[in-house]
Amino acid sequence: MTETARHARWPWIALGVFVSLAVVGLILVAVNGESLAEQIPYVIAFTLFGVVGALLLSRIKGSRVGGLLLFGAAITGASFAASELATYLIDRGGTNGPVVVTAALISTLGWLLGIFPVILFLPLVFPDGHVPSSRWIPFAWLCAVVLAVVAVSLIFGEEVLTASGNARVANPFFVPAIGRLQISDAVFSFALIGLLLGSVTSLVLRFRRSRGVERQQIKWVALALAFLLASFLLSTIAGAIGLNENLVDTILSGLAFIALPVSVAIAVLQYHLYDLDVVVKKALVAGALVLLVIGAYAAVVGLLGVVTSGNESSGSVFIVALVLGLAFRPVMRFARRIADRVVYGRRATPYEVLTEFSERVGESYATEDVLGRMAQILGQATGAGSARVWLRIGSELRPAASWPTDAGPADVAVVANEVLPTIEGETVLEVRDRGELLGALSVAMPPSDPMKPSKERLIRDLASQAGLVLRNVRLVEELRASQRRLVTAQDHERRRLERNIHDGAQQQLVALSVKTRLARDLTARDPGKAAEMLTQIDTEIQTALDDLRDLARGIYPPLLVDKGLGAALDAQARRSPVPITIRADGLGRYPPEVEAAIYFSCLEALQNVAKYADASSATVILTQSNGQLTFEVVDDGRGFDPASQGNGTGLQGIADRLGALHGDLTVRSEPGAGTRVRGRIEVRA
């Protein structure tokens, strides 16, 4: 029962036929001088049967639940109109003839074939349209056989056919032999109760095996069936002890039959069995307007007496039209409020949720407030126990906001190959913008109100609006993270510089100071030894100068200032333990910040080659084209998987350095196939 028939109209046509028959029946009730009060509960009940049945059949192809409800409404409507028509004809002398006999026959069979199949088979097939198991098929056949036997006994075993009131007509199909086999009403009632108990038992067994949404749906229908069974018992007991059986039957049975379609509707709406929120609202409003038409006419007929046994004044039409015109708008507004409350409960409608979210996004809120409000709207709209907004930073999916604020902490999830990771105990929907995974929305639903397609669609609609928000938030977070990394890198460089000076040049200068004092003391006592020591001091001074030059090159190489990128990288390549080839033909000079960014990015990539790649050679390629200065560092080393390992601190530092100049970095590598690090910066011609 999951295939949707989007444009089926015939169920609504059938419902329109039922409503027309019901209106004709009510008119004939008034014309025949009978009580409208006794018929109104049944008309309302089977109108609800028809509305719910047409709704399901129009949306769910082959819905057996919807078919039962609409079938019951149609047959009962035909029986009601036929019964009143037969009474109308009999009261006017039409005691024979095909029309009155056919009407009386439909009246006699209608209630049997319209009501009892619904109350017997609905528990068997609800909610999926199938019996609980193959063991229940014989019971279903038993119900069908009993109904068929009773129908045959009514056609051939009743000497007279009944209509409404006391109207009777001779049965031309009466067979005396069958008439003598008639069973009493009490036996029939208890047999019906036994079958109903068996049918309810199947629903109870299904309930015991069910979980989640199905369990909640069965509770509502079981409650209505229990009420219906109790009404049969009380009606039978009332007749046995001599109470007014008609009054008891009208009140209890009418309410019980109203409860059955209402319970099915609540199971469909509140627990979204068929995901029909928008259509259901329209159906409820339409049903309310149908009941308004019937109620207005009944009120005019019953209270004002404008329709009499043989006359119909033109004023009755005017009064009915006036009542309908005055009540139409208030009833429609009231029906819409009730429909929203039934479908969405205390939560806002999806339209209201999306509108509120759009307003929040459009206002000037801090990043933290936008994400917090997003989580709150998400949680309250879906009735979730908790809701989270996740933000993707690099290869990590981090919880950025939670609702309620005291919700338990969540672990960071890892994103691999742009695939959204699963989060245990939560329903997660991705947030994308222009194909890029930016984050996710997740909810943890309580066991009593699990996830349903309508809620999932609402989360998806929110996620589609959240793309731009998360992109802006991620840019802010990435900027903050980049600033933190830059500050950390600067601190690291200061500490490295201080350590190199302390361990290198400072120690050398201290040693030179000591040796200089010794040489001064030896000058008078041992000039030869002093001269030898001065020679050593000169050598060590040259070594200290070389170390200081190397240190200065690490801060900013003079060769880069004097001769540009090609010469500076070539000088570094000669000092590398890995053979490096520099290709920098056709390069000019560029702004200092651009040359420094390319130079230090290449150095960082070459350091990674020397430390991790286990490569036999590497190549640095520098090119300029289309207003972009591009470098590539290619090695033939072991390679790695960027999706699983991500960027280390070195590559992230390169990305930050290039990003500060509106450049970008791409890394392509495979295990065993080497690595290619490519960066580019826009430059002026």
C-alpha cells in the first residue's frame, strides 16, 4: 500500500454520489414525517466513512482500507435513500411494482452489506490492507460466508420487505421452505458479536507484534472497535430487559459508528500512515462544508417546518441559502483551525515553520544565535526529543548547536568522500549548497512519536534553506580557525627562531667570546699558541656567519629579493637530500608577498617529500598563464589517501598562506602513485 495514485478522481465522484443520496434520503425523511434526529448521527458517521475512504483511495492505489470505508458509505447511502423512497411510494399506495420492490430490497440488504463488512474486515486488514497471516484467511472466508447466508435468508426467507418506519411490501422472492429456517435476531446478534470478537482478536495479535508507528495506529482503531462492540452488547441487553431499544441503539450505535472513521482518520493523520497532511486538511474542510449543507437543511426542515408532507415552499430554498451563506465563512475558518490542530497537533504547520525560519535567516543575528534558533525550530516543529545543527569543517562534521540547550554532548563525525556519516540514535539529513556538503540537521525522536515521511520532508525543506546559512557560518568558522592557525604558526616560528638562535649562533658567539679572552691572555706568554687560537676563532666566526645567513634565509632569503623565485628555489634544491629539479622558465618578478607565499609553500611541500614520501626524486614546476601564478611539487614517493588522512599541519599551512592571497591548494595522491601538490595565486600581468 505504498504506491501512490496521484490523480485518482473516481473516489471523490463516488463520495459525491453518496452525499447526493444522503441529501435525498434526508429530504424524504422530512417528507415522510419521520425523525431527523435519529438519522443525523448515521449520516454524519457514514459521511466521515466516505471522506476518509475517498481520501485514501485517491492517494493510495488499491487501498483496501479506503475501499472498505468508501464501499460501506456508498452502500449505506444507497440503502438509506432506497428505504425512504420505498416508504414514500408505499405511503402513496405503491405497494407493488419493480421500483418499490427494488427499493425495499436494497433497503433490506443495504445495512447488512454496507455496515457489517466494514466492522468485520477492517480489523483484519488494518493498517496495511492484508490479514495478519495466512492462518486468518479461513476466518475471513467465514465472515464472508456468514454475511452471504444472512443475505440469502433476507432475500428468500422474509415474507415481507421492510422500509423505514412501519412500511412493508410483499417479497416476490419469498421461499416458504427457507422462511421456516429463519434464525432469531438474538442468535444473529450474538453470532455477529462472536465474529467481531474474532476480528478484534486478529487486531490484538497484530498489535502485540507491532512496533513504533503501527502500534500507535492500532491503538486508535482498537479503541473505536471496543466502543462499537460495547454498543452492540448494550443495545442487545437493553432490548432483552425491555428498555427503549431504538433510543439506546440510536445514541450508542450512532456514536460508535462516528468513532470508527474518526479513529481511522486520527491513525492516518496524527501518525501519518499515508503522509497526507496537505490533502487531509482539504478533505477535513470539505467534509465540514458537506456537513454544514446537510445540517442547515436538517435544521430548516426540523425547526422551521418549511417542508411539509406534500408542499415545498420557495421560501425554504431562500432560508437554506441564507443559512449557508451566513455560516459558510465561519465554518470554513473553524474547520481549517481544527484541521491544522488534528494534522499538526500543537506544533506549527510546515508553512509556518519555513516562514519563521526564513524570517530568522533574513534578520541580523549573530552566527551562534542563527544556529541555535535553527536547532530550536527544527526540534519544536518535529516534536523531537533533541535536535542538532552540524557544521562541516574540513573532513569533520561538528555539532554547532543543539536544542534543548542541556542536550547531551555529541561526538565529532568524520566525512569521507563527501558522504554523510551515520549518527547513532538520530535521523540525519545533509545540508548541501551547489553540490558541496556543508553540514547536516539531525533529530532524535521519542519512541512514542517516531520519524515519519512528513517530518522527514519538513527537515529536508529546512535543510534546503539552511545551505546559505551554513556556508556563511562555515566561512566565519574557517576564518577564525585560519586566524588561530596563523597565530599558532607565528608563535611556532618565533619559538623556532629563538631556539635556533639560542642553540646555534648564541652558543657559537659565547664560545668565541671565551676563546677570544684565552687568546688575549696567551698573547704575552705564548704568541704561537695565541696565533693558532686566533686562526680557529676566524674559522668559527665564518661558521657562525654561515649559520646566521641560513637563519636569515629561513626568515626571508636575500636571493629571493635579488633574483626571484627560480634562483631562490634552485639554491634550496641544491641543499635538499632528495634530488630536485626546478622548472621555472619564463617567470618574471611579482609582488614580494606573492613570491614569499609561493617560495615558502614550495619549501613546505619539499620538506614533506623529504620527511614522508620516501621518494627518489621530486620536481618543482612554476608557470604563469591566464593571470595566475601556479606551482606544482611532484614526487614519485609512496603517496597517500587524502580522503582518509586529510591535510596535515604542513599542507594546512600552505592552504592558509595561499588563501590569505585569494589563492587555493589542491592535493592529488594515491597510495603507491606519488603526490602532486598544486597551488595558484592570481597575479597582475
